[in-house]
Amino acid sequence: MLHDRVLVSLEGETGERRSGGGIVIPATASVGKRLAWAAVVAAGPVARHVEPGDRVLFDPEDRAEVEIGAKDYVLLRERDIHAVAAQRVDEGSTGLYL
């Protein structure tokens, strides 16, 4: 990985989802602009706020897809990440920061 680039995996994040009321929303349903969560697989040496294993929130329209070893990944710039959910934060905090 170079500079501030972050490689994320969307595995298990795509497809149909459920609303709060239990209604199944198919993957093809068109709703307003929706952000997506993904798991960080690798991060460049200049990426300061993410590490492999974190989950990040990003805009799926601002992405570059790449295939590595027959698996699909998304390549992002760190500045395109809206939020990070990390297990490594201090005790007593939420583990989510914007």
C-alpha cells in the first residue's frame, strides 16, 4: 500500500439488509445516498487513523475496486473515510470516532 491508501473488504457487507422494523430491503433497491461499512485489510505507511482490523464508514460511490487473488477489494484514500470503528481504543470509550 502506498501513502494514505487503505484497502478494505466489503465481504458480508453487500446484498440485502433489514430495516429496523424487520422489512427485507433487496440489494437492488434504490434509496438515497447511503454510506457503507467495510473491514480494513491493509493501510499505507502514511495512514494515521486506521489499522488492519478496523471497520470504516465510506461513500460507496467514491471508490476504486481491485481484484487480488480472486477476491474483490475497495481502495480508498484515508480522507474519504467518514468514521472508524476500532477495538484498540481506551477502555471507557465507544470505539467509534469521526
